Amino acid sequence: MQIPAFKADLPFDQEDANRYLPWIIAVMTALTTFMLALGLSFSGFFMDYHSDFEYRMQIQVPYADGEEQGQAEAILERLSKIEGIERAAPVSSSAMQDILSPWLGGTDVIDLLPVPKVIDVWMEPDAYDAGTVNAATVHDALKTSYPTIVVDDYRAWVKDFNAITNTVKRIAYGLGSIMLLAAVIVVLLITRASVQLHFPIVRLLHRMGAQDHYITKQFQVNAAVLTLKGAFFGVIAAAIFYYILSAVVGGMNIPIMPDTLLSGLHAVLFLLLPLLMSMVVAGATYLNVLGMLRRLH
């Protein structure tokens, strides 16, 4: 059974707004998509860092004319006897080169610098949460024998990093939501103008027996189709631009940035946002036009 295509009884194709509205929606959707995608990236970005560093600390053994290697090995042995320490491992020279090379511009000068020996320490979550072990207790246990060491608790800077990323994420989501709301309002305002423009035809349809729900459906479908068309091209533009941005960021080799800004959630966003906008516009248009028709009659 073939479902007949919807055919409007009103001459929407003669309106200038119908020609320009998809372009307006495309631009606003592109901005909305970009902001929401940025918010998703920062959400995933923080979750990765939070899970990786929540129960970790780092011990730095300052350069001491070659003696730092022996001190680091002795500290590793001491750490294995401290309650609440799950494991500890030295950061290899190659790993230090990978960490420092983006900041120094290469690895040639690293061997000439007084680079400290670094030890990564993983704590048992229960022990850390109970306060049995943390950066302060580890430093107190080692400072007598190794007074120059520096013990950094990752959770402290993760908390600060969380505050920054949450601020950026809220701004991105807020701007995206404002743009989405603005797009819906623009469609509603143009639809209200369209009702006024076509009111003589609407009155004629009423006299021919058409009900308000039937006439409202004409405006609802027209607004939803225009929104879907504009949102589709807007999302495509935003997805292409965001893919390019992700590739550029990934190629810059910034230590604190992820290799890519894209994830599966971004694909879901790009696929569902045009449908979501079309559905929201369809519902809002139906209620708005129906109420307007009842007031006009």
C-alpha cells in the first residue's frame, strides 16, 4: 500500500521566507552543532583525565649529578612497603622525552638538561578515600631521607582542570541551547507571519469545511520540512568543520589535548540534531498556529 505524499493546500512556495528560511536555519544549526560538539569533547576530555589520574601521584627526584638514579631506586623500594600503595614505576627516559619534546621543540637538548627522575605512584582507591595514603603521608614518610623530593597529588590539579573544563562546557552548551531556541523562535515568527499572509485562503478553507487541525497541519508540515532541510545542511557543514578542527588539534601534538575531538557521541549528535529540531519545530508550530487560528476566528 502506497502512502500518498502530503500536498499543501496553501501556496507556501510563493513566499520569500520559504526560500530564505532554510539558509537561516542552516547557519544557526551549524553554530548550535559546533557548540554542542565542543561541549561533548570537553566532557569526554575531562572524564578521561579524571579516570586516569584520580588515584595517582608523582614523585620527582631532583637532578643530583647522577645520584638521582640510585635515590629513585631506593624510593621505589620504600614505596613498596608503604600501606595503601598499589604499585609504583619510574618514568622511562623515552617517556620523558615524549613528554618534554613538545615544549622544548625536540629531544636533542633533553640529555643536556638536569632532568629529574620521575616516579608514578598508583594508590589503592579505598586507602586513598579513607585518608590512609596520600601525597602528604608519602612525603612525610620519605622527606627525612630524601628532603629534596617533590610529591604531586594529581587529584589537586585534576580538580582545577575540572573547574576549567566545566566552565567551558557550560558555556558551549549554553550558547548551543540559545542558538537552538533562537532557531525555533525564528521559525515560529515566520510561521505566524505566514498565517497572517494566507489568512484569506485559510478563511476560504474554513468555509469549505476544513477544520483548524487540518489547516494547522499545513503550516506544521511546511515548517518541519524547511527546518529539516536547513538543519541537515547546517549539521553537515558543522561536522566537516569540526572534523578539520579535530585533525588540526590532533596534529599539533599538545600533551594535554586528546588525539581527536571526535567520538561516537558526536556521530549521534550529527545524526539526531536535524530530526530533533524538526520535531521540536513541528510540535511548537502546531500549538502556536492552532491557538492563533482559534483566536482569529
